[in-house]
Amino acid sequence: AQTVTQSQPEMSVQEAETVTLSCTYDTSESDYYLFWYKQPPSRQMILVIRQEAYKQQNATENRFSVNFQKAAKSFSLKISDSQLGDAAMYFCAYEEYGNKLVFGAGTILRVKS
Amino acid sequence: DTGVSQNPRHKITKRGQNVTFRCDPISEHNRLYWYRQTLGQGPEFLTYFQNEAQLEKSRLLSDRFSAERPKGSFSTLEIQRTEQGDSAMYLCASSLARGNEQFFGPGTRLTVL
């Protein structure tokens, strides 16, 4: 079964600084999708960014970008110019062929003012 | 469209009772997913529907759990003879197609006393 590993249970960043959240995954497939989801405290999960495995170009959404290393099975999220509203639990997720998402354990991001 | 909705938002029940949760997906989404999330962990897949067909069930879904999606619209998740280990947040998500963003509802928090 595919697995997703987030090795950082908790990270802190100063407001306006940059932080990188790590994610590795295990799969034997060549065609798949990767996601970063954000879950603020007591609020619902929302998509941050999405990457298609067959695209070599790293996805970018405003202040959020990924470093997708397919051979290394690594998918890290970089948040630039961190804001207080970025504080949340971040989940890395892999979409299996059967369409379900497999999530990592999450990384709590704290933003200091 | 108001997004994915779930009812009730909170449910407290006594061990051994039956509970039923409802999920209303985004109207044009034919794919609907149920996940379970325990405190501090990533969501775990329970089951998946494409239209009214239940296409996959996790081994986490014991015989006490049943899900339906009549007419391919809303879905219900029923847990019979609840156990304390069933206490968790139950999340519903919907999407248009494989690889697309899954939109999550706010969840139903179940507490079994």
C-alpha cells in the first residue's frame, strides 16, 4: 500500500519569513497526483496546491510552491512571506489510482508575529 | 453553491447506540468520499462512491459501518452498535474526477460515551 510520510510534526516560522514542509511518499505507480491540504483549527480542510506526477514543472500558487522530486519521491511545500493566517495543520496527500487520498500524519505550522 | 455540507456537526451518543450522518456534496460532483480523522492524525479513507455505486471500502469499515448514496446525490454513513473507538471526526468530500481537488465538508464529530 502507498504511504505518505511527513517527518516534521511541528514547525515554526517568523511572520514574513519562508518555511519548507517536507513530505515523502512510496509508490510503484508512474501516474498519480499529489496535494497539500491545509486544516486551520476547528475549520475545514482546504486545498493549498496540487501537482500532477507526469508534469515536471513544479506547481506554484501565489506564495505557495512545491519542490517535486519524482525519482526521490519527495514533495515539499514552500511557503514564502508567511502570514499569521497560514498557521494550521498541513497535510500532504497522494491520490491512488482508485481515487482515494492517502494522507500523511500532518505538520503543525505555527507563525510567530 | 455553498460547498459540501455535513449534518449533524456534533453527535454524542452512548456505546451501543446507532448513529447516522449525512453528507450533501457539491451538486455537480459525481464522486463522494468518506474519511475518518482522529485527533492529531491525517484523515483515513473509509469508502468512495461514483454516482450511486459504492466502488471501494476500506478494511477500516467493519460490518457495523454502512454507507449509501441513493440516486447519486447525498450520502449517509451509519454506524451500528457504536463503540468508544468510533469516536472521531467523520469527513465527507466530493470531486468531479480523478486527480481533481476533493472539496471537504466541515465534518461530523462523533463522541461515544
